[in-house]
Amino acid sequence: MLLIEEEMAVLEKGEVLQVAADRHDLVETVRSWVDENGHTVEEEYVASGVTTLIVRKGAAPAAKAT
């Protein structure tokens, strides 16, 4: 996840990142992280046991009031 976060940080809003994973738990973690951080999964497909997600960078999440 750290590498995904680092790569998304350098992208501009609207640009895409391709993420490939062969572990279902990692795919679920990426989906959750995408939702929590205001990004969008544009495409998702599985081939030979590897899930590929195309993630579009969205706006930074709003700060939560404490």
C-alpha cells in the first residue's frame, strides 16, 4: 500500500494509476483505500489470478472535524 500511496501522491487530479495484485485481501484493501481517499476505480478485471485495478485520482479528502 505504501508504494500505491507514494505513486498516487505524484499524480495530478484526474490521472490514472494501474494497480495489479494477486492477493484478494490486497485488492479489498486497495478498494477501501480508494473510497476513503476520494479516488475512483475506473476499471477492474482479473486474468490468470491477477486482479488489475485502474484507479483515477480524485480530490483530496476533506479534513474531518475533531
